Amino acid sequence: MSSLYISCDMEGTAGVSSWKQVDPDDRHEYPIFRRLMTLEVRAAIDGAREGGARRVLVNDSHWSMRNLLFDELPDDDDLRVVSGAPKPWSMMQGLESRFDGAFFTGYHAKAGDTATLSHTYSEDVYRVSVNSTVCSEALLNAALAGSYGVPVLLITGDRTIVDESMRAMPWAVGVPVKDAIGFSAIESLTPHAARDAIRVGAREAMGRIGQARPFSFGPPPLELTIETAGVEHADFIELMPGFARIGARAVRFAADAYPALFEAFLAATRIAAAADTPA
Ligand SMILES: [Zn+2]
């Protein structure tokens, strides 16, 4: 029986087209869509169990990270749920080398893509690269899992992120649940159809454990480049030891190991947020 890690985001849920639907402060649409998110996660767990997974850890990875409705999830001792924020490793909290594989559900396109709600961790990030690769959240997170020997087996979300992720990780199963028409417009599967596809994909993904590979950007040294949305964000990030200012809206960080780079990126997004509060 296999052990599985799931990082679940929300923007890539079938039917989601607007920030309002994924904003916990929204009282009208968010309650509907957090339930649809939860049911997609449940479909992934059900499919994984059919494919041989037993112990599953789900990390709620969106916004306040308190989106999942606990009582809509499978009710057994082999499922653990990580909830709340901030968490040291954010979207990858709880990842350990003991897992046989990882699922990314509800994922979305990276900052700058012509796609729905495209961003990378923060609206303060215009573009983030590791070495020469422009990164999505999926790729940044996959590399953390990869550095612990854990391969990504499944990615669900919008077609842009699914296609891009599968080019980097061709061993994974991809389940696109919607296509982008614009930043806030989609053509989507219905929730039931999306859940059916996710469940089938999850079952198939568990069969990929033998051939799946941990993702890596390559051997060190690794170089993180963050292009920020504003000059003020770079002003804050450059204060952190290890970061060099390389442009009005750009900072760079060098690392000998990927987990240090990942942590530097998370710290940068958190300190950059301080610039959004006027002095
Ligand atoms: Zn999110």
C-alpha cells in the first residue's frame, strides 16, 4: 500500500473563473466553490485509494488555507489534513521523503500566462525563474518534492498548467478540467464530469509510481530570479541576506540546494507583501 501527498489549490477547480469565487471573504460565491474544491480533492483521494494508496496527507494550499470542508472528506484514520496559514512550507507543508508520490489538484497557470487567474504564489511576483526556467507554482513545488525523492504523479487544473507541467514531467497523469477564454472567463467541465475525470486520472496515476521520476532543475548551483510587480517589492526583498538587487524590479538568490532556494522564495513573497501596506 502506497503513501500519498496531496497539495490542493483552488483556482484550478472546474467552474472557477473569478477571484470572488476563491476569496474567503466573499460571502456569496466562495462557499459554493470551496465545496466544489473539496469534492475534487475527495475524487482524487477516492481514485488514489482505488489505485492502491492507503495513507494520504492532504495540504490545503489556497489563500488562508482553510478551504477544505472536513466533513466532505473520507472519514478514516488513514487520511490527515493540513489546514491553516501561514505554514513554513506553504503549499508543500507536510511533504516528507516517506511519500511514494504527490498529487497537485486545482492548480492554475503561472504569472504572465494568458490564462485564468494566472499568478505564481503572489500578485507581487511578475515572473520567477530557477536557472533559465520560468516557473509555475507546480514546478516550484514539484522541485521541492523532487529534492526529497518524491515524484509528482497527477496534476489537475486548467489546461495551461496541466499541459506545461506534463512537458516538464511527462510521467505524470494530467487532468485538465477547463480551458481559459481570458483572465476571468473559462470553458469548463461541469463539477460531476470533472470529478469523474479526476477520479479516473488519480487511479491511473498511482500506477505510474514505478516509472515516475523526482523532478529537478538540475545539479547545483541553483539561481533564483524574482521579477517583482513593483519597485517597492524589490526594495523589501533585497534587505534579506543572500538576495542581490539586479534591477529596479528584480532580485537574485543563489543556493547550493533546492530546499534553501524554495524557502528563500517563500520568504521573499512574504516580505514583499509588506510593501503593499503604504508606509
Ligand atoms: Zn490558490
